Amino acid sequence: MDWAYVLVIILSVFLALFLLLSIVLAILLIRVTMQIKSVTESAQRTAGTIEDLVKGAKKFSGPAFFAKAVMKQAKKFKKNNEKEE
């Protein structure tokens, strides 16, 4: 057997190992990207829910804050009128 044949056999074995390794790594990469996709979808749903919650709180906080301020001023006005009498 010639050294060239031995070299060809060794190189073909390493080529087969690297091919198998690349297939396994490609499968793992596909799984990781699918997991990343599910995590990003979950984060988007959570962000959307929080955004809706903030919008709802904003709708109620504006009028509530205004009503609270008006009531506070009305109490001050009433207190001042009672002191004058």
C-alpha cells in the first residue's frame, strides 16, 4: 500500500467526521433558532399586554387625577368659607 492511499483514507475519514459534525451542528442551530423565535413571540405578546395595560391606566388616570384635584380645591374653598363665617 502506497502512502498516498493511506493519506487519502485518513483524509476521507476526517472529511466524513466533519460532515457528520456539521450536520449535527446544523440541527442544533435550527432547534436554537426555533427556541429564540418562541421566546421573541412571547416577549412581543407580553409587551403588547403591558402596552394595553398602560393605555387603560392612562385613560383612567387622567380623569381621576383631574377629579381629585378639583375635589381638593373644592375642600380648600369650603374650608376657607367656613373660616370666614
